[in-house]
Amino acid sequence: MDAEVTSGQGDQDQVLIRFDQIIGTETNQVPAGARIDAAVIDLASVVGNAAGDGGRFFAMLAPWDGTATWNTLVGGIQADGTEAALTPTVVAGSPGLDPNVQGAFNTFEVTTDVQAWANGTRTNYGWAILPWPGGGDGWGISSSEAATERERPQLRVFFTASAGNVSAAVIQPLTVGPTQVQVTFTGTAGKVYSIHRAPAITGTWTPIGTATVAGNGIGTFTDNAPLTGTAFYRVVYP
């Protein structure tokens, strides 16, 4: 990453990096809908004269492949909310360009981006690492073609897979009438949840019906034979 490869020319070096097929159903993939506890990129700054001003990691919003160049991307990557996100996920170094990002194995947290991939709210196009404005002291990292495997970029993801990739139900305030109780809850759209009832918080819990969550994430169930006095409800999946 370098804002000026040739002093005074403003001829940038930008870096594109992506880890394909992170989300999926195969062994060693992160299942869709998983909770991402942590995700970090390890980059090896061990090439000659690696220490430098650093740069900013922007989530890519547009597709690209290994043949992409400054010209095919029409003047490089723009952090404009179309090609890449407007704000960086993480940064290396600082806008003051001091101190340098050191030559070492550096780690950067990208949990929010990987969570967006797992949620399906953003497609995995990786990141563009753009130099700081005026950052003319280039920062070097090893690429996927490094001869030594441990020096290649690595993405480490720590996650918790939910059962059936279904989010936990959250019960909203009950609507209590003289002859019925309406149980409203949030959950995963299209999934069928079971409603249980008990006379005390400690149980005994009895299944009294099911409810399918609508496309807006809301499910409802009406208890037409509520208990007299106190009752407790819970919603579970499956």
C-alpha cells in the first residue's frame, strides 16, 4: 500500500484481498446464520522494506477477480459506497503517518464484515486496502503466492453455529384479555416454533401449540384456554 510509488506523482498502490467460500455447508466452512464471535486477518509484513505508513481496510461491495488492475477498475478502487464501503472496517497505522506499521505478523479484526457475510446481508467480496492520503512510505505484505505458507494472508474465524441456523425467540409483552392471551415473539422467518405454558416459572411446562414466524420476523399464538390466575409462556425451536 503506497500513496506515491513515485515521489510527487500520486501513483497509488492499492491491494485487493479476499477469502472465497468462507460461508457454506461443507466441512471447515462457516454455516450461514452463525454468530461470529471473532474474525481476524493475519498479514505478514516480512518482505524487504515492509514497514510503512499502512492503510485502511474497506469492505468491497463490487465483484472483482484475480485479473483486476488499476485500469480495469477505472482508476483503482473508490471508497464511495458503491465499489467499496464508505468507512473502513479497520486501519493499519494512523492518518498522521507516525509511527510506521512495523515489519511483523500483524493481526486486524474484521468481525463485523464476516458477520455480514454469515447473515447474508452482504456478499463476500473481501477488502480493498487503500493507502492513507499522503502516505508515501509504502507498507508491504506477503501475498497468497508467498513461497512460505505461514507468510500468506490468513483469515481466522471463531463462530457459534445455531441449531438449524434459527435465531432464538424473544417474547414481546403479552396481550391479556378476559378469555385469551396472545403471545407475540420475534424469530426466524418461515420457521415453526413451539409455545409452552406453565403455572409457575419453574414448570411444569406443557406444549399448547405452534406458530410460524412471518416474513417480518414476527410470530403470534393465541391461547384460547388460558389458566386461571398466573401463567408463564416460553417459545422454543424446534
